[in-house]
Amino acid sequence: MGDVAATIKIMPESVETDLNELKSKLETVIPDGAKLFGSRIEPVAFGLKALIMVILVGDIEGGTEQVEAAFATVPGVESVQVIEVGRPI
């Protein structure tokens, strides 16, 4: 099937959450068969920012579900949402 690029929006628990530290923690839980392709910090509202990560998901069972579940277990994560899925460029 090949790789699929999943853009995932991670909302922190609070405005005070260090998003660079959170990103480092998220990188450690990415399941085998998936890898980080890129990331950015995106303002949401009133000082709150979201971490946007693009994950290349190969032929792993469950597709993005394994990545979402792994990210949801990381302390400091309020929510995880796949906002786009497509072919990597």
C-alpha cells in the first residue's frame, strides 16, 4: 500500500505546557512502522497553541489509530485529532 501522511493536531492540557518538551515525549511513543515527517506549533486562541505533527504511517495494522492511542497516553496531552490524511509529497 505505501506510506500515508497523517496530519495530527495535539492539544495540550494547558497554556503553560511546553510544546517542545511535549513533542519530544510524543516522538518517543510513535509506534514501529510510523515516523515523524514534520511538525509545527499553531496558535489557537487566547495564548493557547496546538502542536501539529505529520506522521508517515506505513503498512501498520489499524493505520493512524495506533498513533492516536499512543499520543493520548502521553502526560500533558488533552486531545488528539487526525485533521488530514493523504499521500506524502
